[in-house]
Amino acid sequence: MSSESVGEDCLGWAARDASGVLSPYKFNRRALGSEDVYIKITHCGVCYADVVWTRNKHGDSKYPVVPGHEIAGVVAKVGSNVHSFKVGDHVGVGTYINSCRDCEYCNDRLEIHCVKGSVYTFNGVDFDGTITKGGYSTSIVVHERYCFMIPKSYPLASAGPLLCAGITVYSPMMRHKMNQPGKSLGVVGLGGLGHMAVKFGKAFGLRVTVFSSSESKKEEALSLLGADNFVVSSNQEEMAALAKSLDFIIDTASGDHPFDPYMSLLKISGVLVLVGFPSEVKFSPANLILGSRTVAGSVTGGTKEIQEMVDFCAAKGIYPDIELIPIGYSNEALDRVINKDVKYRFVIDIENSLK
């Protein structure tokens, strides 16, 4: 593979230890290979994954950790054998930047499920042994397969969150046919993922009910996001009134919570998809068996589906609700993510604040 030096240091913000405190950090991106795209990053979304690996929540952090996997920017250079992108294109990079490209899942463009393991955009080990570093940085070099075209009509500041929060709910909604107009969707939790599930549900023509533990979310769910109904999940009367009324539920909540109350809301043959990460999942087998119901899980998506989702959002005018912040605010932002104090996604203005 021929390569061309990128010719400059990359400036990022990194955590050096499990305190997770981020501060400026200089490093070199790899040389530009013939099938690579060199991207000047303009924006990067802030995801709970950034908390997990900067603070070593899974015990596998590889310091220094440069987080960020909701990346948007502009192509500055392309390798000699790149066919999908040209200099000046607006592009995005999501949660992974490599895979074997040869297994059954890669061949089906489901690279996130690569048999050898997809390589995460940060804190991953690439096939050459290097540790990947993410989008809290000025640039990134990525094989063109793992880049996504962002239509120039779509704001780059809004694009990053589509590539994790967006695809995490879009992918299972498409897989389980949650795009049938007139059907009913329940969305559990109203954070970065949940608010995108509401937006997709409305775009698909579904009747959307939001379930939250907090009454304070009611007005934003109904007025801001356009949900049709809002239920406080601890209100047994409100929950009972919806028994066997929903075709689908997408559960985005990562805190521990009971599942039987939601299972009882599904119609016969209804589907509940879990995209959050509670510590355990428990429900009565009767709720599953007697209702012929399905419980499924999902992560992000393959490259083909991610591009389809980006194009769908651009065509339908679907934008995540974001709070734009400078890189210097990233430590406070991560604390606020932990405290669920964000509506609904922080996005770092890399271009104007990381210099």
C-alpha cells in the first residue's frame, strides 16, 4: 500500500488516567494510505462511551485515551485509490474505523459484527497494533469504507450524533419493521438515544408514547419533540391504561428498571428492543410466551445502513437536539452526561475551539 505523510501533528484532548480528566495532548496520525481519507474534524459529539473509557469503567482503558466517536468534518486529502470521496466533501466517522472486510458480516456490510471484531474509533487496537484515538482532536485518517458522506445541506454540527445515537435506534427500528405508518411505538427514556427514537418514529408515521421516570420531561416530549403521549413509568394507572396497546417498544434506558410493566404494554406479537445497558434484564416468561412477544437487542449498524440513515435524516430534515460547546468545556460536559443534564447531545466545536 502506498502512503503519503499527513505532515502535521494532531492536537487532541486526552485522559491520562482513571480520573478521566481531559487536557491537551499532541500525537501523530498514521500516514495516509492509498485507500484512506484524511479528515479535518470540525465537530465531535459527546457520548456516554467517552465517560466509560476515559474513566476506565470497564477496566480496559489504554491511556492516554482521546475519546470521541461521533465525528464530522471536511475531507482535506485522499489516497490515490480513493473513489468515494474528494477533497472538500463533508463526511462523518462513527463508532468503528476498521474490520476484517472478509467475513460473512463484513461481506453483508454489517461490519459492526465482524467475526474478528470491529476496531473501535478510540481505545481500540487496530490491526497494525496501534491504539486508536478519537474525535476530540483536529484530524483523523480513516479507510474510506468507514467514512460517510454528509450532504452539504446538512449541518456538520448536527451530523456527528447521528453516527452513534442515531444509528443505535434507527438500525433496530428498520430491522424490526418499526417504520409502518399508523402503528404505535413506545420509547423508554428520553436522552440522546430516546429523543432520536421519537424523531424517527414521527418521521415513520408512528403514534409515539414516551415513558420517563420524570414528570419534568413531559412538556419537552410533547411540545419540543412532538410525541403523541407521555407516561410517567411509575404511575401504575397510566401504565395499566396502555395494556396491550403498543406494537413496538424501544428501550433506551441504561439504569436498572423492571421489564414486565413494559412487556404487558405490547400487543400480541409485539417487539421490545433493548439498546440501553442495564446491569440485568428480568421478566416473566409468561409475558413473553403467552403474548408471542419478541425481545431483541441491538448495537450500532453496518456501513450501508449508516449511510442510508444519514441520507434519510437529510431528506426528512431530522436533526438531533444539540448543545454546542468548546473543547475546554469537555470535562464539565462529561460530568453533566453522567448527571443526565443535557438536552440531548453535547457537540464539541472542534474547528473553532481546538487550536
